[in-house]
Amino acid sequence: MLSILPYVEQLRDGTLKVRDALGPDIIVTDKEIQDSLWHYYYDIAKTVTWILSKPLHSETHQTKLTVFDDQRTAPQPGKVKKPTNHASTKSEQKPNG
């Protein structure tokens, strides 16, 4: 009978090594790390490279924001442009004359 204990231990150790290599500023879930480790046959370097190459707009791969960062990127009251309706049809336009 095949024991899964060595694989579980490899995932646990690999997850810790990947987190150590990424540092505290990269937000990524254990599941993402473990899925990548499985995909890359427990290759730590390939897993770290894959995580760092993910698009930055991914919610799980953005660096941690402070309260001040959120305030700077939030729209300011009165500065938000209202959308204009440029999609008028000929039937809506009034004839000249």
C-alpha cells in the first residue's frame, strides 16, 4: 500500500520554502502554492517564478496596502465624471427647421 505521508510532507515543506522565498509582501494562498508545487513536481524555483509572473490585478497577488494607499486610489468626491450618452439614434434627434 502506498503512503501519502511523504507527499503531504513535501507539500508542507515546499509551501514554507516558497513563502520564505516570496517574502511577506506577496499575498498568495497556500492552495495556489501547493497547486503550483504539484504542477511543477515540487520545484521551488519554478513555483516562485510562476507566482511572481501572475498578473498584478489578481486579488491574491497584490502587495499589502495600507489605509493611506486605499485613500489615495479612491475617487475623490466631486471629481468623478458623469458618463455621457453618445449613443443617440436618428429617431431621437429633432429635425432642423
